[in-house]
Amino acid sequence: MPLVNVMVNGKAYTLGCGDGEEPHLKELAALVDVKVREAQSMVGAQASDTKLLLTAALLLADEHHDALAKLDNTAAAAGSLMGERDQLSGKAEAAEAVAADALEAAAARIEHSLAALAGTGGRA
């Protein structure tokens, strides 16, 4: 198991992770560091590490919650759009059938008129 050194709030931590996960762990630690610094500006520089980390965790949890809500809203909107697409597809198929019937009827009238003209020798 690889060990990774990360810095959070100016303190070094050595953490273990899976093979190949080192860059991801460093990226996550950098995000936590940003949130700890944000928490520090909210609760004060004299706050304990525990309070800072808890506040940072709550900030991250709030962002996660908001992201899930947006994802749910997007999924609902996508479902609605898919329903509308299906309705429009059905209408397009119906319109295509009507147009095909109209073309067949027009072709039959043309054929009938041509046959009539052929029967009269082309004289109107």
C-alpha cells in the first residue's frame, strides 16, 4: 500500500491508499485544505483542529448535498424531456403516415387521369 504525504492547514499527514490512487488522494487533500482554510475564516484562527475539520466536513457535506439535489433536478428534467420526445416522435410518425396516404391517393389519381387520357388518345 503506497503512502502519501499531504498537507492540511499547514500540517503534514502520511496516509495510505490503493495503488495508483496517489494523485487522487493528493487532490482530495488539497480540497480539504481549502475547506479548512474557509472554515478557519468562519470560526476563527484560534479554533481547534477538530472544530476546523468538522466545519470543513460540514462545508463539503453541504456542497455534496447541493450537487445531489441538482443531479436529481437534472434527472427529472431529462425524464420530462424524454417523455416530450416520445410524444413528438409519435406525432411525427402519425404525420408521416398521413403524408404517405395522401401521396398514395395523389399517385392513384394521377394514374387514373393518365389512364383516362390514354383511353382518349391524349385528347381532352
